[in-house]
Amino acid sequence: MSKLRPMLPYLSVTAIGLYSLPLFSRGSGMALMLFVLPALILVCAVIYGIRNPFHWTYSVYAIIVSALFVPTIFIHYNTTAFLYTIIFGVIALVGIIVGRLFSMMTKL
């Protein structure tokens, strides 16, 4: 549990964005799904990767981001949005790896 605690602030920001941003989209759901939510997930994941050392929880972070998106499918979207669970998980994992690489490069 102590290894999962550092990811809580980043997951909280991601969850707030996943659940609240669709309320303000006003019919531009496609732009939200293709640009805004992936950007939010990527930024949170990069910052998490920069601030936390490499650990097995990187993959857990990506799985949790995917799991956070699943309830929003039933709340805001339709079942065709299930593909985005995988996409958002991959974006989170890539963001963490990019953040970690950036952190390693700046320490040299």
C-alpha cells in the first residue's frame, strides 16, 4: 500500500478530469475523447514518472487509469468507448516512461 500512495494525487486529478470534463463538453465529445482527455492523462502520467522512481507500480498506474475510465462509459458515453480504456492505459504507460526518461536525462 505504501508504494501505491504516491500515485493518489495524480490519479485524483485524472479521475476529476475523466468525470467532470464531459459535463462541460457541450456536444464536442469527439474532441474531448481525442485531445483533451488523452492530454490530461499524458500530463499527469509524465509528472508522475518524473517525480517517482522506477517501480512495478508503473503498470498498476496505467491499469488504474483504464479502470477509472470504465464507469464514465456508462455515465457519459456509449459502449463503443470501451476501446478508449486500452488507449488511455497505453497513453498513461507511455507518459510514465517518458517522464522517467526525462527525469533520468536531467540527472546526468
